[in-house]
Amino acid sequence: MNESNESGSVSGIPVVKPTLKIADWRYVEQFIAENQGKVVVVDLWSTSCPPCLREFPDLVSLQNQYPNEVVCVSFNCDYFGGKNYPPEYYKKPVEKFLTKHKAYMTNIVSNVPAEELFPTLDLASMPATYVYDRQGKQAKRFDNERREYGKEGYTYKRDVIPFVESLLKTETLKQ
């Protein structure tokens, strides 16, 4: 698995880039299992998906708001399987986007083409956000396939963040 966290500088000020791995969904499942005790939010997104890009800053905000209770994962699905465009090809543009949004969380570029990945997840398209409870069980999947969130789809502010907060409160009461 490839990782990067190179620093450069802009006007003498060091620029720290978010870490970025190339991995598959099994890595995500292992990561969720390793983070039991925390709520895990996995966001499937693409640089070519306007709703994904619009909502991404709120994923970062969620991670920053609950750094000890919530672990956010960005799972980029730009890779489409073309021979001339391996997963590594997408690292630079994804890293640029992540750096712009200060996405210091677990960031992954999928090494499985989206058209192969989506059927295994029973998913038609992005954006999609999976929320896992403290026991590592999927508590909710947000997607726009059934239009249950209206014409514009789900948002972090209206749907995901309130759900995560209710999960945090419910699970805190159980302890």
C-alpha cells in the first residue's frame, strides 16, 4: 500500500499534505474493525462528482468536531480500470483536493475499478456515506438511490451529522 505525506513549502511556509493510501474495500473493513469504540464514517466520493465535492468540507468538519469519538475515512473512487490510468495516476489530483480541504484523516484511493466495486457494495453510484457504530456494525448508509433525501440528495449538515450525533448520544447513554 502506498502512502504519502510529503511536505513542500509555499512562501517559506511548510505545506503538509494529507496521507493517502491506495487500497481496496477490504482495507476499509479492516480499518473499521480496528477502530471499534469509535463511530466510523466512510465517504465514497470522486473528483468528478459535484455533490461529492460540495459535501466533502462537511466530512472534514465532522472529523474536526469529534476527533476523539469519530473517525472519518475518505474513499476516492476515481479509478475506472483503464490500463493507461492505474490507481497511482489519481494520487496527485486527489492529494491536491485533500490538501486544499485540510483532510487530515484516513484517505484512500480505491485500487478496484468503480464498476467492479459498486456491485460488491450493492451501490449504483456516488456519493455514498456509510456510518458504523462503536461495535463496527453498519448503522446507516446514506445514498441517493431511493430519493429518500429529496431531489438534491442527502447532505452532511441535514442528514449525516445529526445521525452521527444521535448515535454518539445513544451509545454514550448505553455505557
